[in-house]
Amino acid sequence: MIQETLQKAGFSDKEAKIYIQLIHLGPQPVSIISTKAEINRTTAYDIINSLTKKGLVSSIKKDGITYFKALDPQQLLSYLEREKIEHVKKIEKQQKAIQEVLPALVSLENPESSKPKVTFYEGEKGLRQAYEDTLTSTETILAYANVEEMHKGLPNFFPEYYHRRGVEKKIHIKCIAPDNEISKKRHKEDKKENREMLLIPQKKYNFSPEINIYEDKVLYASWREKMAIIIKSAEIADFHKKMYKLCWEKAQNFKNQ
């Protein structure tokens, strides 16, 4: 149990075995530790050095023999915190590198191409990634959305998404939605979340998928099948924008009902 947990925390199988023996035995020379852990002496010594560099093991010399001991197990939390900080720094460094090369990558795209670009996303992570793309919009997002289905499809995602779109990104959205209870609840937050929602009768016009139209893209999301498609096509986006205008005008009839 302990060994499995240590491995989940990033220890190798042999590192976990050595570390457990270090805690159990107290200060011991590598010969004793390697025997108890059933690992050859050379490998055990390398592992102990690795754990020492991680700040989890210390050593003392007595009568010419080096004894190794594990530090307080509480140091594991400090070690993981340092690992987290280093990981964040690494990701930030990678992001900076990509930002620097991004203009060059974009310049490689062929602006003459009229071929629609289709990107397919699958699973919860894929759906999240698809919605991240909508946060790049520089114009109002036009949406058909069943808020109840959205919240079922991506639990705990949309409160943060609404905040980033409405507050941080200042992206406006127009939304046509069935008048279920969750849609009504979100409708009350329209002003705060930079949105304008029209509710339509759920009994007559209920639907589960979502469509977002923005710039030259159309996002189709199936919450029940856990997939999304983004089509980048000026022609298709323009068609949907015109049809949305027609639907919006029709949906106004339900505003005061």
C-alpha cells in the first residue's frame, strides 16, 4: 500500500523500496539497506544518491563507514511542492518559447487556401479544448445551447469558463436556450457574464447538442456523445450567422411569454 502510494507520487519501484527501508531501519550503511530492499549494492547506492538530491535522505560518517537515513517523512510534502513549482516553471518556459515562435508558425499557413479546416475533439478533455478555442473570439459568439446538458457534459467547467469569457476576455455571447431551470438560473447572471440569452419553450424546441458561431468558425458539441467538431470556413460561418439572425428574431416572440 505504502509502496504503491509512493510510486503514484513519482517514485520508481526501487526508489520506493529503498525509501521504505531507510525509514524502517534508521541510519544504516548501504550494504544493509540493499540487502533488506533486495536490490544490488551498486543500484542501491545510486538510488540513495538520487533520494539525497531530492532532499529526502541525509548521511553521516562513523568510523569510516557512511550511514544513510531518511529525513522526516513530512519532507515528502516539501519535496512534492518543490516538484510542482519546478513543473510550473517548465510549463511557463515552454509557453514562452511557443509564443516566440507562434508568429513564424502562423506565417506558414497558406492564406490562399479556401479549403475548410476541420478539427475533431473527443472526451471531456477534448470538449474543454474545443471551448478554449472560443475564448480566442474577437467578436460576439452566437450560440444555441442547452445549459442543462452543458453542465452535465462538463461538470465544474462552465462557471470558470463564463468568468474567463465574460470578465477576463470580455467576449460577448448571444444565446438561444430551452427554458429549463438551469438555463433560467444562468439567465439571471447574463449581465455579470457578458451574455444576452433568449429562452424558448423547452417542450416544443428542446435540443441537447450545442452550436457556437464565431469569426469564421462553427463549433458543434455533442454532450451525450462527448465529442466536438470545429469547422473553420468563412462560407459556412457566414451561412450560420444569417440563419442565427433569423432564429434570434423568431425567438424574440417568446421573450414576454
